[in-house]
Amino acid sequence: MILIDFSDNFWGGLAYAILVGVLLGVFYFAGLWWTVRRLGSSRVVAPLFLFSMLFRISVVMVSFYVFLGNDWQKLLLGLLGFMILRLFATRLIRLKDNPVIIKPIHTLKEKHSHTEERL
């Protein structure tokens, strides 16, 4: 079962598969970000995390099958698009001006320097 067939247009099929992977990556990682942001204020942490994980994985797996069919080349390109978005999302999170990141109070290097000063 495939929703759109690009069997006659090679480049259109490639672009479509990568686009589907990128859009599914947006869905998955935006859902992950939303879940992590909600965990701190939720009273039911484990069910929220479990339901979110199962829902995101189920939607992504079913969507890969529905939109890309069972052609391994299109599935591989969809996975490539998904991984491209994953790299983009991790780079975005690592930005220093991002308020989502919580800086550690002490780093390992600081702990060792305090220990050496006492000796």
C-alpha cells in the first residue's frame, strides 16, 4: 500500500521519500521535545513518557509504510531524511543561547581542581 506513486519520475520519487523522512522527523522530534518539556510539571511522568514514545514510534512506522510502501530504496531515503532532521535537531539544541539547555553546576574538571587544592 503506497499513497503516492512516483514510479515514472525518478527524481520526484527521491525528493518525495526524503521529504517524507524529514517531515516524520519533525513530528517525532517535536513530540519528543514537547514530552520532555511536560515531564517536569506532570504528576504522571512514566505514563506520559511511555504513551508519548509508543504514539510517536507507531505514527512514524505506519507513516513510513503508508507513504513509502515496501520499496527498500525509498525507505532508505526516508530514513536518510529522518536522520538529516535528527542531526539538525541535535545541532539546534546545542546552541549556547538556547534556553532549553540547563548548564551543570559543577563539571568534572572543576571537581578535580577542588580536590587537588585540598591536598
